[in-house]
Amino acid sequence: MLGVSPQDQRQGRPPQRGPPPVGNSQQNSVAEQRQEPKPKPIGDRCNPLCPFFRCAQKALRITVEHYRGRPVKVAMCAMVGDRCVGPQCRFAYCEKRAMLPDGRCAFAVEAKSRAMKSFEEELQEEARLASSLGIKGKRLEEI
């Protein structure tokens, strides 16, 4: 019989249908598909639709409203019955502890500082290139 191992024949199990079991490769592919959620700040402010944003009173509800025919996610407060005010609420907190006291997201502030560092590094690189070429007081683009 096809698809039946000798051990299955001895124990009287019916033959298996479908592809043979692969083992850990299927589990690994499922684990690779699952990704850790990313913070979703609006600008540098915390957003109630962020996967890490929580309400201490368990009153945060994510609903879908339709705006101009398109579905839009909206954070609603079950205590007030209106839209969530986000970081201004006294019960709001961040699961990753990234919400700063003024309502900004630490992830967004960190990302902006990284962008500034890369610009500074770029200027230093340009200065190094200019000094190695023996050019003083001129931009590399002018040459």
C-alpha cells in the first residue's frame, strides 16, 4: 500500500491521504510569516490605533466607520461613548512604555534622531572626501 509505513500496518491504522508530513519546515514558515507589530505614530504623536496603545479601563474599542465609501478604523471610548482622545486621556498607556509624558511616541522620536545622525554623517563624509582631494571651500558638486 502507498502512504502506509510498516509501523502503521502493524498497528492497524488507515493509510494517510495527502502529502507526507514535512516536519519543522512548515512550523518555521508559519513563524516567519508572523511578524511583530510595528508602532503606528501619527507624526511624532502616539496613536490610539497603534497595536501597543492600551486603555487602563479596558474601554478602548476599535470600530470601522465608512468615510466617502471607504472603511476607516476609528478608536472609540466605551466609557464616554465618543472617539478616543488618545494620549490626552488619563487612562492611556503604551504596552511598550514608549509614550512620553507629553503624548509623543519614543519610537517616532528615536527614528527622527536617527535620520538626523545620518545627515550629519553624510556631511562628515563629504568633508573627508573634500580634504582627501585637496579641495577647500568648494562643494563637491561644483567640481
